[in-house]
Amino acid sequence: MCELLAMSANVPTDIVFSFTGLAQRGGVTGPHVDGWGITFYEGKGSRTFKDACPSSESHIAKMLQSYPIKSEVVISHIRQANRGCVSLENTHPFTRELWGRYWTYAHNGQLSEYDDKFIVSRFQAVGDTDSELAFCWILENVVNKFGEHEPDDVRSVFQYIASLADEIRELGVFNMILSDGDHVMSYCSNHLCYITRKAPFGQAKLIDTDVVIDFDKETTTNDIVTVIATRPLTHNEQWHILDAGDWELFCKGERVVYL
Amino acid sequence: MCELLAMSANVPTDIVFSFTGLAQRGGVTGPHVDGWGITFYEGKGSRTFKDACPSSESHIAKMLQSYPIKSEVVISHIRQANRGCVSLENTHPFTRELWGRYWTYAHNGQLSEYDDKFIVSRFQAVGDTDSELAFCWILENVVNKFGEHEPDDVRSVFQYIASLADEIRELGVFNMILSDGDHVMSYCSNHLCYITRKAPFGQAKLIDTDVVIDFDKETTTNDIVTVIATRPLTHNEQWHILDAGDWELFCKGERVVYL
């Protein structure tokens, strides 16, 4: 199993506090020592930092904690390998371009008997994980359904992806975070939760290391920030726990509600 | 104009020496202050570090110089914007997946009147540079010609890409470096050169900053390393200067010769 972390915010926000907690699970408070990665969107652009070594020992992870990058959308993952060896090409998040956007994805869980399911040609896996192949299969189906141009109602794309995730969940555990740069989608198989922070902000205390933050000092009253994780990262705050098959879509920090 | 840097080596090699020279051109010895990026391949995987701020001031560039990453293939670029604003999505190198490989590309030069030429649908630009659009057009044509699976003779793909580059060069200046993870291709419009270093190794002195390296102490006698750049990075070594329309293909540090 692995740990997932995502963020959606209405202003460029640094995720150092949450990433500090997550990075501890990569070798200190958790067994996830097989690499980690984090993608920051800045406008339509994105950059991904990856390392095949444990996040608690990584030079790059340390740099990110001392040189915070402000972003409106973040997708992150620390890995405990089950399918696929420990190598850079098997390190999440995975990114592909579709419709002139970078789509970024990370998966927690393990799938079985997927060879006959995940038939792809246009989007092919570079590594040998079930996770990357599932991502390629999702995008392949999205193109087959919607064609070469983004539909006007992009939410219909995420609804369709949720139906694909329902199919994937029949093959095993499939907790997923996915972004097109504007939206962050979370799909729960058995472990996924989120919290939306907005004014009035309070203090939060990390579970995995002895760090407390006073969001009131770090934010303005207009800030809205949602953090998604496989397990709650803080004590003393109420996280929303998703049930099996639940999914949520966030944009600029807020839940997108389907009417 | 921009600066390009690429490396092909037969053993994982750090490029700190050459990158140190190039990074100086991003704000100190050169006017290229509009961002920089570098892609390292490690096996089939790759990771890209990018910054929209000048390389001579970048925290990430400093980290890469103090925490060298060893790689067999590197593609790097520092940018002086001509087409497209200064932003992360316009920062080279650009990467797309094709045939289960990450293809990475960077361009030096400026193109004109390309709107009718670069018609794409499958590979779309995320930013608004001529460079990224040309890359998308190249890949679109490669898929149209060779289909969804890599041909047995991959060199025929690079020969075809060279013919596409000939067409692009009619629209302006097109110096290019491109890799599929195994090969590094260089295409010259007006500024591109390379050097292949192998035993017996000697000393090299950077042009852009006061650094000397004794490769004999850094290498083994079996190492073969080719470095490609828009302009020579060192005094006291003989760089091969490419002519307009020339292109070269390297694999594991050595020129691929077409018989």
C-alpha cells in the first residue's frame, strides 16, 4: 500500500506542512520506502519531483521543505512497491497530455487479473505497474468517448472517469487522485479522506511528526484549501472519510456539487 | 535565442560540470533569464526539473549542482523568451509519451508563419510557444507514419524526424535536441556542436566560469560521453561544429553511423 496526498486551493498555497507529515511515512512512521513523487501545477504548467529513494532520506524532499513551491493543485504519492520493481519509471505520480492539458494521477492499492481488461494503444505504460496501466486505460477510454477535444461540460468527463473507476475497483483496491490542472478528483476504494480549510482558520497538529501550524497566520480570510489523503494527517481536525465507491471533485479548493 | 545542452553516455554520468557552465548563461554570462529546465533519464524513467526564474539564481539549479544525478541521457535548456510568455508551461524541455517511452525535446530558435503547418490533434501544446507546437507536430507525424507501435528499426524514425526538421527549418531557426530515452538526436539549423570524450581523458576548462575538471579522475577507461550544446562549453577541447541541416544520432555516448 502507498500514501496519497492532493491539494486544491483558490490561491497559490504551499503544501509543506502536509508534505512534511506525509514524507515521514516514507521510512520513519510508515513502511513506504520505495520512492515518492509530487506534482505542482502552476497555471497550465506543472512540474514533478520524484525520487526512487525513501522520502524521509531524500535530498529533493528536503529541498522542497526548505524552498516551498506555491501551487493551486498538488498531487503526491509515497510508494511501498507491490506490483512493479523499485525504479523511477514506476514512481507515481504519472502524467500524460490530453486536450492540451497535463493530466496527473496517483494510485493506492493493488489490482489483479487486469491483463484482459487494460487494453491500450494510444496511451501506453512506460513502467510495469498496474497503476500506470490503469491510468492509460482511463485516458484511452476518455478519448474514445469524448474525442480529440475537451467537451464544454468537463464535469461529464469526471463522471465518466468515476464509472471507469467503478470497473477498476472490481479488480482490487483502487484509491485514486487525478487532476487535469484545474480540478482534483478523488475516488475511494477503502482509504481516502479530505478536509476543506477556510476562515476562521485554527491550529493543526500533524500526526506523524511533532509539528503544529497556525493556519490563521499563514492565510488570508479568502483562502479555501482542500487537502485529500489516504489517512488523516492531523489530530484535532475533522476529516471527511469517504466510503467505498465514493468520489469527489474539487476546483479552487471547493467541492464541485452536481445539481 | 536559448541555450541547449544534451548528454549521451554509456554509463550513468553526472552532468554537473557542463550544467554549471550552462547555468551561468542564465543571467550571468548570457541573457537567458526566462527559465530553464533539465531532464534526466534513469532507465526508462525520467525526471524533469524546471524553473521559470533564471538558472543562475534558482534554488533547484543549486540543488542539482550539490546533489548530482547520474544519468545516461540528459536534455537541458535555458530560455530567453521570444514566442510565448515566461511561465512554467512554456519552459523546455517538453515531454510526451509515445510507444511506452518518454520523448523529451528542447528547441533553440524562432519560427514564423507556422499556423497552417502545425496542424495537430492527438498531441496538443499546453503552452503557447512555437517550440512545443513543433514538437507536437513531429510526434503527430511520427504516429501517422509508423502507427501505434515502435518499428524494429528505430533509426528509421529518427531519419524521418530529420526530414520533418528540414521542413520546420524553412520556417525559421530550428536547432533541436530530442531523446526517446535511449537515443539522443541533434538537429542543427545554425548553432549546434558536440564533443565525444573517451579515454585517454584530459582536463577541460569551462568558458563561462572559472572551473576546471580533470576527467581522468572522474571516469573509468571504458566511459564514453558525448555532450551536445548550442555553443562550445569548454576552451582547450575540439568541438565538432554542425552545419545547417546536419543532424546526428547518439546512443550510449557514441555516434550511430548509418551504413
